[in-house]
Amino acid sequence: MRFGYRGSVLEVELDQRDSRVTDLPEEDAGRFIGGSGLNAWLLYQSLRPSTRATDPDNPLVFGAGPLVGTSFPTSARSTFTALSPLTGVFGDSNGGGLFGVQVKRAGYDHMVIRGASDRPCYLTVAPNGNCKIEDASDLWGEDTLETERILKKKYPKAVVASIGPAGENLVRYASIQFERNAHSFSRAGMGAVMGSKNLKAIVVHGGGGIPVKNPEETGRISEAIKQAAKECAFPKLFTRYGTPMFINLLESLGLVYGENWRRRIEHSDITSLDIAAFHDAAESKSHGCYRCPLRCGKHWRIRQGPHAGEEGFKYEVAFIMTLGMSLGLRDVPSILHIVNKLNRMGIDVNEFAGTLGMATDAYQKGVLSRDATDGFSFDWGNAEAYASIIDWISERRGFGGILAEGTKRAAVEIGGGAEDYALHMKGMHWPAHSAPPFVLAFSLSTRGGDFLKAMPYLLMQSTNKEVCRKLFGASSETMDIYSHEAKGRAVWWHENYKLLLDSLGVCFYLGLSLLPHGRLLPEELAVAYRGVTGIDVDGKTLLKAAESSNQIQRAINACQGMDRKNDAFTRRPEQDSWAQGIDLDLPGMLDEYYAYRGLSRTGLPTTERLRSAGLQDLAVDLGEKGLLDCCLEADEDCFPDSIIKNPKPEDLGRSIKARIQDKVRKRVMAKLSEDPLTYREHFRKQGCKRRKRRKNRNG
Ligand code: SF4
């Protein structure tokens, strides 16, 4: 494989302090594309039935897809995959920046790191198999910023990804951080997998460029997508405000809950944390990953108060929802300060907030005493306590050792009813967006509760109806986010699309910004793939490859004992709290998804779908393990050949209504990007209108 792909896998045996370069199997690259998709297959092949997540034989697999490092916009995304120490099942984490680009430049599409070193070490990755395992005893105990600073002194041109004390101490939701903590592989505890291998850091020296088969064709499609990002209304808004802009939209839809998801959030709750509040609290300028026209990152500096002058690189909607809404922190500087500290220690922000949300609830209800928390007062919004406990968690000191286990396990250890307040899917915390299609998506996510796997975000705006109808046959019922009807197909399509982006190495936010405008469709991605690799495929073939990759992820989970009972969520006992009234067993939810995914009613893979996806080898293997079931009988023809819709850009949004909607949307969004206060006011009014409409409808 000479174009797009580098054709090589770097295999590292840490216990033998050895590495070798093997060929990337061409057939597998064709079946799973690369990146996240092929990672899952590499993991599946390496796992033994007895492997547990923090065992040395849990391989840490890395993948950067065929578009990574090319001129295609946002071709920066790469993925670490392993059994997750947090959930015990399939886990992966996707990141941007330059890390994946440099691995590709060094000549590798994937890395598979096995075993454990007998002492702290770091890995240097360089072209032509020149990789070394170096001693890291002096670095052990250092935080991620300091580790990077020390290693950059020695290797000024390299990209350094490292773990902090949390990863070293096997905090189950430890992250891998890089580029001054502007980027990370945060979710699913990939940092703890590195820690279990005594691997403190990976230092990557890039090499030359990535050979591209057809530079003209690649240049043309890259330019067209860049142009679309410049001209379309939504990407502009995204560039101006970054992901925090979504909090206003979500609140206007009535989807956000607070205090460990006990009560619905109001407009007044978010005004101290939204983009207008952020602009008041911090100076900021945009930054972005490799080849990104959106540049959604924010390099900020706090203006005043106890944290004045502190700098960092991230402010995300997820932080507002979890640290802000769930833990009750109501000022931007406190959140920025806590995020910085978590990044330095190498801890996933979202799982931290979920675990502390559960602990705070338990403390408030008297399940936890002050003695049991080692003197910490967990009151909603107690920024000091939340900031201080980070060190205890990182070192697994006292009560911090319990919290280091994550939301679900910590609640079991605390006992006394704390489990009632541990909100998670498959052991990973993410209960936000309280509406049927989103809760379904998070519950189905193969890595556990998460919005970055299958969230059907196109359903959030009714103006996307035409695009949704053409992409996955959405009906009016599908577009109603408050109903349970016809949601499985939307989740299934979004899951495949996201997996396709993660496999190619393209950013989800580019898709999120352009799909409403009928751009960055699978068909356009196929043009880019063909231009880069010379392999002639269409969008439908790419979506089928994503379908195959998802089957592998589900197969890994089936081997760990997961089935329908684990495609579920936990909820609080109170009547009006998060996700009350949502039922995954209603028609249009789980069963509809299983039908589209070709799973059995028990949520297990089926021979029929594995065969139609070209995964006969997997079917044989799972059959021998007794993990295959019969296909769910669907009312309609749900198999990939007939159901994977593959419209071209010119087929989308062509109706007069859609064109008028586009123009109106462009005008409105241009106005909204003028200043954050106008933006805030727009969504306040939208929220009022929506509430009035619902009230009238319900009499
Ligand atoms: S949109 Fe944001 S996260 Fe995605 S590639 Fe661009 S800068 Fe990175």
C-alpha cells in the first residue's frame, strides 16, 4: 500500500524491550478502512479470553486512518483502543492535534503495544523501525505538562503524549495528554492502560510527507470542503464560539439537567457559563488541530480573581454540562482552573464529574459522612473541595482511592444506597441530553455512556428533516426528539457515520457542521479516500466498512459477557429527574436499532449480518464461543445493501423549501455570530417558544 496508508504496523513488546515493523494487512485495511475501525479488529485478534483491562496482555492499539496527515480538512484525528479499565469492555479514545499526523509521517498506520516494562519507560517512535524504549524513572510522578517540558528539551521537534500521576496509579479514567494539554485521548481510561505497562510517554519523531495517489483530485475535494466550511452558516458559528455554543441550544430544547441530573436546568443557570460569560471571564483566541478550517479550540487566559493570569487551551460544552451543571460550579474561572488541574494529573473531566456528582449526592443524603470523605465537604458548587480532591484521586490517597474507581465502582464501594446516584451506561458516565434518541444512543455506545459515538445530532433541528429523510429515511416521528418512535435507524446511521470519520481520521465536528448543509456526505468522503489512496470505492462501501467495524466492537463486548441487558442506562429514583419516562424497550428504540444493526433480540451478533458484512471469520470464531444468535425479524428490509442510503451532495437540499430554509438559516446564523449576547438571547426566546408550544400541546 503506497498511498494514504504507510503500509506498516509498529509492534512493541515492552517486557522484552523490543519492537518490530510488520506489514499492514491489505485485506483488513479494505474491510475496516483504518484508524478506529481497524484498531478494533487488531484488538479483537490480540485478546485472550482471560485478558483483563489492566493486565499487561491488554494491548494498547493506536491507529491513524488513511486521510490523516493529508491536505483533507481536519485530517488530524487518531485513536487509542484497548479494553477499558473503567468499564472492562471495548474502549477507545479519539484525539486531534499533531500526534497522529506525526505517527503517520514516521511511517506507521498503527501501533500495537503489548506487555509491561519492569520499570518506568517511555517509547520513542521514529521512521524505519528506529524505535527505542528508554528509561523514565526520573519522569515517574511528574504531571503531564512537566513530563512534556522535560522530554521536549531532549527532543525539541517531537510530539510527546504522556500520562500524569493518575495514569501511573491506575485511576480507571486516566487520560493521555499532549501538546501542552491542548489535546488529549481522554475517555475510557487509556491513560491507565499506559500506566499498567509502566509506559510514561510516547515520543514521536515524524518523517516525510504522506504520499497521495492523485494530488489533483485530493486537492479539489479538500478545497471544496474548505470552501463549504467557509461559506456555510453553521461552521462559521462553530469557529466563532466552539462547542460551548451548544449549551444554549440544548437548554432551549429542555435537555439539560443539573446537580447530578436531579433537576432540569433553566436559562438563568447557564448564563454564568455560556459563551457570553466565557468572553467576560477570559481573553481567548482560537486554535485548531492540523489542517482544520474550524479551529474550535480556545487558548484562554483568565482576566481576574483568584485564578487571574492562568492559561489553558480548552473550554468545551461537556465541561459546562458536567462540571458546571452537574457539580453546580457556576463561574467560568473555577471550571477552567479545575480542567487545567485534571489535565495536568491526566484525568478525564467527564468521568471525574460523574464520580463527584455521585459522591456529592451521597454526601448530601447522609450516605457519606465527613469522616468517610477524609474531611472533604462535598456541597454542590464547592470548587475548593473539587479542586483539592484531584490530588487525592491521582495518588489514590484515602477517599480519593475510592473515587479513582469511577462512578459505578465507587458507588458500590461506598454502599448504603449510593448506587442510586451513580448514573452511567456500561460503567461510563454520560447522562446528559434527556430525550429518547440521545439516551438510546448513549446506552448503545460500545464504549459506554458517551455522546461521541452515535448521537443523532441531526435530529436537533427540524430544518434538517430533508437531509435526514434522504440519509436514513427519517419520518416526522423520527424528527420529534421527545417521542420514542423511529429512533433506532437515526442512531444506527449516525453511529456508522461517526465510525467512518474516526476510521478515515476526519473530525466529527466538521461533519456536525457540514451535514446540515448536505455536505461531507459519505460520497464526498469516498472521493477524498479515492484521491488519497487510489482505491476506488463509493460512499456506500465506506459505510459498510464502518458497519463491519461496529460489529467487531460488539463482538469484543459479547466476549466480555455483554448483551441487551447492558445496552441500558441507570436513572435516579426521583420522578422528575433526568431520563424519567424514557423506555428503551418501546417500539422504535432498541429493537429498531437491533434490526438495522442486524443483531438478535438479545443484542448479540448474528451469522446473517456478519456474513453480509464480509466477516465470515468472525462468525466462525463467535460461533465456536457460543456467542451468535438469530437475526431479529424486522418488518422491513434492514440489511446493509438495501438500507445504507448513499445520496450525492447534489441530491440533497434541492427542494425549494430546503433552499429557502438554507437562506433564512444563513441570515440568522450570521446575526448570531456577531456577538455572544445576541446568540444567548436568540436561544432564550427559542426556549420560551418551545415551552409554550409544548404546554399548549399538552393542554
Ligand atoms: S473542529 Fe476542533 S477538534 Fe475538530 S479538528 Fe478542528 S480544532 Fe480539532
